[in-house]
Amino acid sequence: MKHDSFFEQTRRLAQREALTLTESQAVWRLESGAVRIDSAEADGPESLVRLAMPGDLLGAESLLGVEDRFMVRALTPSRLVAVNPLAGTLPQLLMEAVVTGYRRSREMVQLRTGSAEERVKSLLVLLAAAGRVNVGDRATCALPTLSDIAGIVHIAPETVSRVLASLRQTSFLQDCSPKAAKYKKLEHRTHRLFPRSKTQSFAAVAGC
């Protein structure tokens, strides 16, 4: 791949697809979807570092000489665009990365405190807000896999499954897939959210 043409590259990731090691060393902006960033040290297991939502920069730490290895994997179908750090905007990119990193760190704390239901709700609302598709008190949310949700909110997959079933029964979560769908799994499907309290407002979670 020619260096000049790389910065015109758009990369689409299917759910659970990851950037290659070479790709993860570049700087990207997430245009749509949601991805998780895990540490990928050769001598240790992968561990979640943070999530990234539309508008976030990925790989900005490499501009400061950080040599840590990270794996970028899509939670939902995602689209990334390569960023040229030599285009005269380096200070702005670094400042943006610091502010975004702080916000995402605070969100990770929220996603790992409270009851199992509160954690799952917070994640779903965060994803729905990032999708920027909401009307009134409703928003759509493409669900990550059960294992991804469990890893992010730090509870067992079985507990996530029970929470999602409960949220559907209480009408917080409504399946948007056709009723004729032949599969029963909640993951890989789009759902509609109906938050019922101000604490679950999309604007608050999105930082608007």
C-alpha cells in the first residue's frame, strides 16, 4: 500500500472483526459503529482498555511514541477512516485524544458499578446514543455479542442473558428484527430502547 494513498483509506469492520496488527499501528477516526480496544501484549492475556464511539480517534498514543500493542475489534458493524497526523493538525489531534480518553475512562467506571441491570442498561444507552438515531424517547441499538457485553460490564454471560430477557419483558428493549426471523439469539440484531427515567437520557450519556 502506498503511503500517500493510505490516508484516503476507509476500513469497514464486521461485528467481531479486528484490525490487523499493521492497521492498528495507524491513526483512525471511527465514523460509525462501536469498537473495543484491548491490550495485546505478547506476554499476557488481552484485557479491555476502553471503548470507542463515533468521532473518536484510535491509535493517537502512537504519535507520542507509545509502543504498547492494542487490538481494535468491532462490537457492532463499524466504519473507520485513516487520519493523516502530518496534515498540520497534530496538536489538535493530541488534545482531542486526551479529552476523549478521559470521557471514555469515566464511562468505563459507570459500566462496571451498580447492579447487573444498571450496567447493561448503561451500555445499551451508550451504544444507542452513539448511533445518533433517536426519535423522542426511543433509540435504536445494535447489540454486541453476549460475551462482549459480559466482558465490558464485568458480569457472567448467563447474567447478561437474563438481564436482556428482563429488559424485553419490561419493554425497555424491543427487538426490531422481523418476527419471521429463524434465529433466537439477541446478539447480531438491532433493538429499540425505551428509557423511562431522566438518568437514562441519551443526551446525558452522549455528553451533549
